[in-house]
Amino acid sequence: MVLREIYARSILSKSQVFDYVVNPYIGCQHNCVYCYARFMRRFTRHKEPWGEFVDVKINALALLKHEIDKRPPGRVWVSGECDPYQPLETTYELTRRSLEILIQYGWPITVQTKSPLVLRDIDLLRRNDKVEVGLSVTTADDGVRKLFEPGTPPIKGRIEALEELRLANIRTYAMIAPMLPGAERLADQLNGKVDYVLVDRMNYHYGDWVYRKHHLEYAMSHDFFFSKGKELASAFTEQGIECRVLF
Ligand code: SF4
């Protein structure tokens, strides 16, 4: 793993999903084979494969303090491209300290991660009722998780994290995206642990070779996404959980 400490030019960027996005890290130790953010490698001058480098924006906090005073308030996505709670966050704490600033200003925040490390910041997150936290949970099968997301924490811990966040009165959502084989079993496991669910199909085919190598081609088909997406949506609706299918 190659780590570089860099000075970024800005940190509070406009986003097409929310008003703003904050990415303290470029690169991701979670190393998902389907990751769409791997296109960013081109802009970093890294020769290492995706998953084997991270640029750490060590001036992120100074930039955020400067930029937040100049912008109108809006919802901030933490983070849009690279996981804000990847393992090196335990050392740098740039996500935590960015959240401290955003919460001090009372801005709405949407946190999105694959890591239960977010629980470390529960004290902070519960101070603002405009915070929501989403965990990406792509399958109920931890064997499948290891094939597609080799650097990520186990599924069980992510589901337990959602439960703990919700018990702390923080709004939670599960991002079942991309739907991987075994995703259909998530409705039972997430019952009572989330306020809403987002479901999406695989849109980026960087991970095709993993499907082929493990004879999982059926799970790349339109039939798989449409039938399993429909099953998930009706199971969540029956539980009274809002479910948005994004395809
Ligand atoms: S956790 Fe997200 S950003 Fe990190 S490799 Fe996986 S998909 Fe990409």
C-alpha cells in the first residue's frame, strides 16, 4: 500500500447527488473489484493498481474551515468517491475532524461507508438531527463479499453498525448497490435496522472477470437485477421500510 500526503486545492466540492461532497482521501483500501472510482487513478499519477494507493489530503481541515464560510449551507456527502472510514482513517481522523466542522456549522450530512468504524464517531453524529448514515451492504453472503470486496469489513459488522446507529436515534439507510449474488437475503437481515433502502444494479463492469472466474454470470443479467430488485422492494415494503430501486 502506497500512502502519499498531499495538499489539495479545495475540499468542499459541488456534487450532482447532494449539494456538496467532501473526500479527504483519494484511493481506497477497500479495493472493491467493481469500484467506479478507479477512474480517478488517471488523475493521481499513481502507477499502483486501484486499492493499493491512497492520497491523504493533509490540508483538508484548513481548507474546509476556509471554504465553509464562503458557501451557502447545503447537504454534504461524506464521501462521494472514496470510503471515508477506510482503515487509515483510524490514523489520520480527517473524516472525524471534517464532521466536527460540519456539525459545528449545523450543515446536513449524509455519511456513506462500508465500515463499522463509523461507530467510533457516534457521539458526534448524534449531535445533529440532520445527519444520516448509510452502510453499503451488497450481499448477505460473506464468501461473495470476499470475492468482490476483498479489503472491506465483513457484512455482519455492517448490519450490526446500522442497528447500533439507529438505536442511537441516527437516521440510517442501506445501500444495496451493486446487488451481488446473495443480496436477496438482505431483507430479513436489515429488518428494523434502517429507515430506508436504496437498491441499484451493477452499472460498471470492471468486475466481470470475478463473475466469470466463479461461474456467477447469471448475476450479471438483466433478469437477475429485475427479478431480485423486485423481490427486495416488495419484501422491504411489507416490512414498512421505504425501498427505492434506482434502475
Ligand atoms: S469502498 Fe467504495 S470507494 Fe472504496 S473501493 Fe469499494 S466501492 Fe470503491
